[in-house]
Amino acid sequence: MKKSPKFPDCFKIESKPHRYCPGCGHPIALKMLGQVVDEMGIADKTIFMVDIGCSLLAWDFFDLATTQTHHGRTVPTAVGFKMANPEKIVIAYVGDGGAYAIGLQHTITAAMRNDPITTIVINNTLYAMTGGQLAPTTIEGEITTTTPAGKKSRQVGKTLHGPEILSWVVNKDAYLARGSSNQPLELKKYIRKAIETQMKNNFSLVESLSACPVNWRTNAPETVKRMEELEKVFKIGEAKT
């Protein structure tokens, strides 16, 4: 008889199965985060903050102190909590809209000030929960519900690359990286380094490219191919600071 798979200790077993759509990349990033938290033994001092959007579905994912904020305000809320409780490990979990659209000012400001928090950004190139609209990360030619003929940069602007932008303003001891749900173990390595950077009193951010088959309208093989194409547009690896 096969044994049931063991979830990381910080998972809330009673909340399984997760509430994400089939094929979504969020659960992969969250599983990697959960494994890191357990392996580092920091569950009792970790504060997990989630944004509005698909990221909010992670609010009961872990047996961690967790709070949900208004859209785009997760990063400053995390910064405030860290200021009040500097001994805690504070993780802000947001989508590309919360980090790079309504929350862009907060993300840049926290990076500039070297606020010692860790931000995990899920980049699926669109606004998933609200129906698949254009996002700052939407790539050239991409079809969304608000760009049915494909995105044209001359009309709505170029594609935003978060870690690359932040690399111009962060402290030299900060940590920036981009992983992918297609490469979970590499993503896990980046998340661990990001938390270790926070523990040294520096800012850290990890972006994860994430599949969204429902809004991309892709089947399994098409989703994998789409992720491979995104990894050519958004460079995987650690950013230079």
C-alpha cells in the first residue's frame, strides 16, 4: 500500500486540497515556501501576509500567523509589522498586480530603504482572479481580455521586469531573483536565500513565473510551452544588485 505524501509541517492539512485552479503555479511556489520554512525551523516566528487577488487563496494555506491586506498594500503592511516586531520573519506574498501595478510605489520604496522583509511575487502576466486582463507584466502580442488583438507596446507600454527595475535602487546587500514554477527546486533555493537575506536585516524579493492555464486558455502541453517562452522573456536567475 502506498503511503500518503507528507506535507510540510507548517501546512494546514485540513485545508487541503488547495483552492487554486488546475495547473496553476501558485501551489508550487507555496509548497517550496512551506518546505523552506520547515527546513529552516522558523514557523513559530514567521508572519505571512497575502494580497488581494489569487494570492489571497493562500490565507489559510499554512499554519502560520497570517493576515490579508488591501490590494497593493501588502508590502507596506509587512514593513510596518517588521518595524514593530523586528525579531519576526515577515513574508509578503503578492501577485504581479499587487507588486508592480497598484503596489509598485511601495515595492520600490521598500527596496530603496532596504526594509528587511521578503516579498514573493507571482508573475503570470495578467490579472488572473478578475478575468485575465492586461497587467504590467503582459508581454508583447499577448492576448488578454483587455487586449483581444494582442498587446501592442506602442499603445499600452513595454513589459515591466520587476527585479531588473529594483536592481537599480536596492542596497548592495539586498537579494533579488526570479524563478519559475517550471523549476521548483531552483525557486526553492531562491526563496531560502531571500529569507536568509532578511535575517541579515536586508530587503529581498523573489519573483516566480507562474502558469495560468484558465486565463491563458491552454491545455497541459501548451501551458508547458508557454512557460518555456516566458522564461526567454523574463530571465531566470539571481539579479545583480
